[in-house]
Amino acid sequence: MKSVFDTLPEPIVNQLEGLTKNPRFPWYWLDDTTYMTSDHDGLKAHSFSHQLIDEYEPVSEQTGLFESALHCIADKCDARVYRHISCTIRIVLS
């Protein structure tokens, strides 16, 4: 599997890595993170999360950096990012 980091410019990767590994970066505990596996079984797990956008509005000081990364990934995939479609965006560690 190819990492999304392979599609990002090195300065953005370095910023994202430095930011998310910083002990001051606010990660929040989620008791239930449900996601689908490749065989469509729903799995529930615990995870840490940081919400970037809620109800179409940025709620994190770091939203801009993550949006820049998302646009770089979309460009490599010949896709477009429609901000109004994503009402809630979280990054999750699980």
C-alpha cells in the first residue's frame, strides 16, 4: 500500500509530522471509532482524534495545514476537494 505521504511535498510532510508528534498537540480520546474493513465488516476500536472542521467551520488552528495536504493529495489523484461536502473532518490515531 502506498502512503499518502508519498504524494506530499517534503516541507508539508515535515510540518505534519512535527505537529502531530509534538506533545502539545491536542489529541482527544474517542471511546468508539467504527470503520469498515475491506470485507465490509464494521470494526469498533478506541482511538485518539483531533477535529479540524465541524459543521463546515474550522475548529482547529491547524486546519489550514491539513487542508493544504488534502489539496496536494487530491491534485495527485486528479480529484477536487469540495469543502462544503465535508461537514466534519477528524484525524485519527488508532
